[in-house]
Amino acid sequence: MLNSPFFLMIIKKEKNRLTVKGEFFSAEQILSSGQVFRFNPYKQGYLLYAGSHIAYLCQSGDETVIECSDEDYFYNYFDLNTDYRKITEKIKKYSFMQDALNAGRGIRILRQERLETLISFIISANNNIKRISNIIQKICLALGEKKEFNGIIYNAFPTLPQLSSADTGFFINAGAGYRAAYLTKTISALNNGFDLNLIADMDLSEARKSLMSLSGIGRKVCDCILLFSYYRQNVFPVDTWIEKVYNDYIECGDICRNKIADNFEKMFGNLSGYIQQYLFYYKRNKQEG
């Protein structure tokens, strides 16, 4: 096993396997931080589905073994080239962050595929995680290519042509409700020249304006897409949990969520995305625990 240059982080890459050891990787915390919906408990760990790929994550203590369909894909997906020690050292200067850092030290922001993230977070609007996961699972089972890895049969997330074969009625039957119309309109826009890859080269204001021109994408959904599939660390998605954090630690009052997001982004700059994840995980788990 080779030592990485990172503090308390050891990574070993083999064919169809990654081994990660250290305090800055927790399978449970990553999967429970609201950024991904296609996973389920399996044996002593979790099965995670991403795009057309699959991984089995099994953690014992501070060591996680990831058996996967493509080790290079998941090395990038889990952002294993980023030193989270340096990030957390910068965040420590904010005194109110200490409990959140201690609670969610193993969180990593995933580098997810753009189409899957876009569709998933349109579905996520005013929804709960269990229901989101069920809707996405139905869409994958009906439209995605059947795959196999280590004897496990699963379905890939549908490609754009596969998604385009479905109508609004299909998405309603999958459980998307009023979001079904948003999905078909956005899929139509993608088929008619809207290029998700162009977003990567835009500044934040332009990227937001472009994504929010698509049906079903408001500020919070847009910022989730930018954070989880474009790795824009200067955004701060605000939901009910983050609104509670703002009222608890910053300012209590009648402040709209867009203004809260703006204030947090000004306060934290390029640390915004990381801080949002730590605070979201900490606040939700403390409240529900």
C-alpha cells in the first residue's frame, strides 16, 4: 500500500479495487450527506451506482475497501486526489464549525456525472431522500442498460437517448409527480442544443443563469448541480437544514434562502461547498438523532 502525500490518508489502487485508509473517508458519511441517491445497504457495506458503474464499499474502522467496475473512475468520483486535511485546517478558523467537522470529517464531495446529477436533483425538489431514490431506481430499471459486475446485476443510469424515449406519463408513473413535466421539458432542451459541458467554462453567474433556464431548476437545485457535478466550491446550496444553521449561528430573522446563500458565499468563498456539506450533515443528523 502506497502512502499518499495526505495526512492520515493512504490509498492503494488495484484492478477493480481501491483501498482507502484514514480519517478523511467515511462511506456512511459520504452517502448520507445528501449528494447522491443511488445506493443501498449490501452485506457489510453499501452498493453504490454511478452512471454505468457500480462499487461495493465495505468499511472497517478507518479502512474502506472499494470493489468497483472501474478503479480509475471511482478514484476520480471520490475525489481522492484532494487533500482534505488542508481544507479542514482552513475551515477550523471558524469556531462554530468545530462540531460539524468532528461529526462529518469523513465526508468527501463527489465528482458526479452531469446528466445524472441534473435529472436527480430536478427530482429532489421538495422531496425526501427515500422517495427520490425510489423514483430514480424505477427510471433506471425501465430505461437504463442492464449491467453485471461480480455477479451483481444492475441498471446503468439512462443515457440522453434512453431518457428521450420516455414521455411525461412515464415519469408520472415512476412517481415524479409534478416534476414529470419538468423532466420532459429539460430532456427536450438537451436534445435541442443545450450543452451541459459548456457550463464548465462559464463564470458562476452565467452558469447559474444557463442552468436555471431549464425547467425545474431553481437556485437551490442549480447550486447542488454546480457543486456535485461541476465541482464549483464557491456555491452554498440552502435547504431547510442550512436555513436552520443560518438562524442558529449567523442571523435569526425573516431572510429568504437565496439571500442566505449569497451571504454564506460571501463569507466562505471557495470553502463554501465544503462547509455546506459539513453543516448539512451535522445539522440533519443532530436533529434526526
